[in-house]
Amino acid sequence: MKFVLAPFAFAAFAAGAAPAPNLVVNPDFETRDAEGHAVGWERLPSNYKVADNAGENGSRGLVFENDDPDRYQVPFQKVPCEPGAEYRFSVRVKTERLINVKGQDPCATACLQWSDA
């Protein structure tokens, strides 16, 4: 199974009348550190990679390839939020070669988690 999270895929904005800056660092995965890792993101699990020409209009994209349906790992980044504030979250996903595994419909998922900590 493979899906690509295209550039500008991750966006978290404080909701309001005026346009707000994206709160996600390096949402398009274009910036890498000296070791080649996506800046702002925790180390990517082994079934993810940032690839050239995998994103929108030939830019970089986050590629997920997984041949083990029992392996569920996700890349993540902590985004600062304020209590009582409203935020808007969006993601763009392109899929390729999705297969039915364990009787489940093939699909791509975006996960949003939060805590009080």
C-alpha cells in the first residue's frame, strides 16, 4: 500500500477573521537538516520517507509504504495551541496502489490528536 502526503499537506491555523500563519513547521517537507531529516517533524517511522517529485507539482512529498497491516506508525509534530482557541486543520493526500487488507476498504487517513498536557 502506498500513499503520498503532498506538499502543503498539513496545515493548522488559528481560526479567525484575518489569515493566520500555518502553525505546522515545514508542512511541505521541503526543509531538511544536515542528516536529511524533515525539519520540525519527529524522526519518521521506517515506513515513511520524504521523496523528491512525490508531492504536488513535482515538489517533495511524504510517502507512506507499508506491507504489514499490523504495523501502524505515524509521523508527527507537536503544535502549540491555546486553551479555548479554535483551529482549522487540513491535509491533502494522493493515493496509489491501495489494496484491500484484512477485509478493510483501502483508504488514506489523517490523524489529529490532542492532550491537556
